[in-house]
Amino acid sequence: MSTIMVVDDEADTRYVVRQLLEKEGYTVVEAADGETCLQLLKEKKPDLVLLDIMMPGLDGWGVLGMMQSDPELRSIPVSMFTVKPLTPETIRKKEVEGLVNYIVKPFSKDGLVKSVGQTLEALSQAEEEKAGLELLDRSVADEYEALTRQIILHQNFLSLFKEVLRQRKEDGSMDDIQSFEDVIKSESMLIEGYMARKREIEKLIEERDGKRR
């Protein structure tokens, strides 16, 4: 079963998440701050990191930035796990492309377990696809995996933005409605672009396979 690292300065949050995930069969590793997280990552190599943003010292964005600059850590999947709502400004951060998901607290038991499960399943499928492509072309395999991760991330963003927009319209809050509609359109176009490139790679591989037969 997969190993998940939970990084949060709130001990109660770490305890609750550990209990939920261990009941599902996951192995859980805890870190109470960013520095400890970075130390443990090289030892444990988790399959997914649930990373809080607001922590004393090195915050979540700082941790993510350091992971992205470290060749040994940059491939470890990270899901932000935070009370800070996702906004159009959030996705403009340079570090955001290192994520695979963004989970907003408070969370429901079923919602957290479902989100973690779906993310790990999608990542596992991406790894299998990459392994098959590596037999043909390593650079193409790396690009294909990166595209898959971006699709996972931006589909999650799109889902969150649509839910925020729905809630705002229900509440009659019209502030920033246009900005959310714009970012939903932008995310949809971005996803389609990534998917189109994936299809190009798949077609290229099919053609190459056909020539080898």
C-alpha cells in the first residue's frame, strides 16, 4: 500500500488524517514543520505528500520550491492541504506546477479519502504508461508523465473553481464572479492543450510501433 506524508504544524490535524488514512491501509509519516519534512522526504520517499501552506518557519510554498530545486525530491507528488481557498491568484504562483492536487480544509472523511485515492490511482496509471514508453524513448516518456501530472492538477483546479463559482452564485455573492469564469475557461483550454499533446505522443508511438513490426 502507498506511503503518505502528512505535513502540518497542528498535531490534532495530523492525528485525524493519520487515523483516516491508516484505516484505508495507507502507511502514514508525519512532519510538524517544513524543515522536518525535507529531512524525512529523502529517507521515506512517500508516494504522496499532503502539505500544509501556513506553518511557522518554512511554509508550504517554501517546501515545494525547495523540492522542485532538488533532483532527488522533485518527482515526489505533492498535494497542498490547507485552509487557504484556491483563488485565481494562487495558480499564478511559479511553484504551483509542482503540485498534483489542492485540498481545502475543513475536509470530510469521505472527501479526503476519495481525493487521496483518486490522485494515487491517476499517478499509478501515469507511472505504468511512462514505464511502457521508456522502452521506446526516455525523453518522450518523461514528457508524457509531466503532461499527465499537469492534467491531473488542472482538472482538480477546474473542479474546485467550478464548485466555488457555484457556491458564490447560490449565495448571491457576485464579487469576482467574472475572474472565476475567466479562470475556468483558461483552465479548460489549458487541459485541452495538454491532452492534445498527449494524443500526439500516443499517435507518434503507434506509428513508430507500426514501422517496427
